[in-house]
Amino acid sequence: MSIVSFDHQAALQLEDGVASLTLVPQFGGRLMRWDVAGQPVLHWPIAADWSKPGRIRGGNPLLFPFVGRHFVDGKPGAWRTADGHIYAMDTHGFARNLPFTSELEEDGRAVRLILSDTPQTHAEYPFAFQFETLYRLDGTALEVEFVIRNTGTAPLPYYPGHHFYFALPVEQRATTTLTLPPHRTQMQLPDGSLSATQAGARAYRLDDPGLIDRFHVLEAPGMARLATAAVGAHPARTVTLALERPGSAPWYAVTTWTEQPDSPFYCVEPWLGLPNAIHHGQGLRWLAAGQTEYAALRLTVEN
């Protein structure tokens, strides 16, 4: 591991053969770049606004303790406990805005990012926890693992997720397909409730506007595959996300999103639950006092 300057910030860099990772633990534990054979797998914007790290469109923001937007009585920005207490909660939780500590694994090819509760987090989420993310390079593959520890005495509700910004030149969007395991689809309605479910397709083309903010609720484990055809100077590439790993909690959904029709990225996001699950229960997970749970996936790249 080395310390490098990237986008005007001190960053950690890990390398394994033709692959490298660039991370900034001090800014939400953000994975900024994953490069394979000199090509970025994840998008990172030019001149990112570091005054609002959680809003930067790039890399992989860590979504914890909850994913998505939360609503109380139809109004966004808060969640309510079973006994009626209301807490503010920003979209995708607070982790992506807070500094993590980091630990290098012994083999030098993996880094563990760690966030623990503080009085600041208790204002939004009144629980004791330790949230870890492990990134491990394995040649052209990337293994990612969440570790959630309940360090308190009360049951802990949670449903974190990833927000991978895959690099995708706009010229290739119409020739890129996303293949998913069997699933049904849902959307979040303006009041925070969920739409009725619809049958999911086996594959989608990424120029389909109906994919924006769509939750693909998994009915079976398997692989998500993002396959891009060669267009002009842009080569073909396939990114595969293995969503079934030994000992892992089950991924509940894969969410698809991009910002604009010409954005140079497309997000494919494995989540453990759905937005507002603390209220409707879809994907809501509870961890008993003193217990630990894992959620893992493996990403591979083929050019």
C-alpha cells in the first residue's frame, strides 16, 4: 500500500498485478477508483466538490445504516422508531459523510475501513455499532465485504448497501445490457411508500429510462452482469457481480440509477434492503446485541 495524491487529497492505493484501488478513508471510506489494465472500472468526476463528499458522483459511496430516502407521515428526511421517536436521516444514511479509520491486511492486497458510533451518529441512529468494509484485490477481481457488529445492548436495525458508479461512456449506453437473477421490480413513490411489484425481465438495455431508481428485488441468488459492446474507440467489457458468497447475508435487491442521459456512469447497487424498510419491513434486518453479520460480493472484469 502507498499514499498518493489523487484529486487534491491524500489517498491510499493498493495494487495487485494490473489492478489498483484508490481510497480516501477520511471521506466516508470512499473507494474512488478501481482500475484494471489501465482502464477505470469506476467513474470519478473531474474536480470533485470535497466540501460535500457524500454528494460526489463517483467511486463507491458506502450506504449505512439505511439505504435510500426515508419518510415520516409522507415527508422525507426522517425515520420513526416503534415507540414513536423521530430521528433525522439523510438519504443513504450518514456513513458516506464521516471519516473512517483504515487497517491494511497482512498480505498488502486488502484494506479494512472502520466506522464506529459517536454522539454525532446517535443523533440520527441511537445505537452502538461498528461498521466495517473490506476491499480485497485478487488480480482482476475485487472482493468486498460488509461487517456489521452490534456493540450495544439493544437490537440494531440496519440495511446498508453499495453505490457503484460504473464508468460508461454515453456512446456505449445503448449497447450495454444488465442481466440479473430472477427478480420482481418496485419503485419508491413520492410519499415514501412502495409501488406494486411487477415481473422483472431477464436483461435490460441501459438506455431504458424506466431503469432509473428501479429496485430489482431478488427472488433467487446469482450473478448480475453488466456487458458493454465495443463502440468506436471504446472497447467491450463485462463486469460481473457475484451476489451469492459463503456465509453472506442475502442481498435483497439491486438498484439501477444514473443522473442524466449523458452521464458518463451507470450505477448498479447491491442493497440489503429497500428505502424506508424500517417502516414497511422489506429488507429490514435486526442484529441482536453482541452479534455480527457479514454481507459479501465479488466483482470481476473481462475485457
